[in-house]
Amino acid sequence: MAHTAPRTQLRTRTRRTGRRHPAVATLMALPLAALLLLVFDGWETVATQASSVGVMLGR
């Protein structure tokens, strides 16, 4: 048999386990928060909804 070069391994994405840095989570949430602020006409409504979700999640 002919000698062939070994195949290279395919690079696979490794997913980190653990928590995200709070700054990364904040940057991910800011566009959604801005959209909700525009859709629901005001900060008070968004704050009330966020508070309700927090209570529902037990925080």
C-alpha cells in the first residue's frame, strides 16, 4: 500500500460550561431592553414587567 499523509482533524467547536461574564450578558440584553422600551411606551412599564418576571422566577 502507498504511504499517505495522515488526515487532519476537523476543528470542532468546544462549548464552555459555566456562566457568562455579567458584562457579556448585559450587552446581549441591552438591544432587547431598548426594543421593549420602544414597544411598551416607557420605562415604568418595562420595569414593572421585569419585576414580574423576576418574581415569577423566584428572584
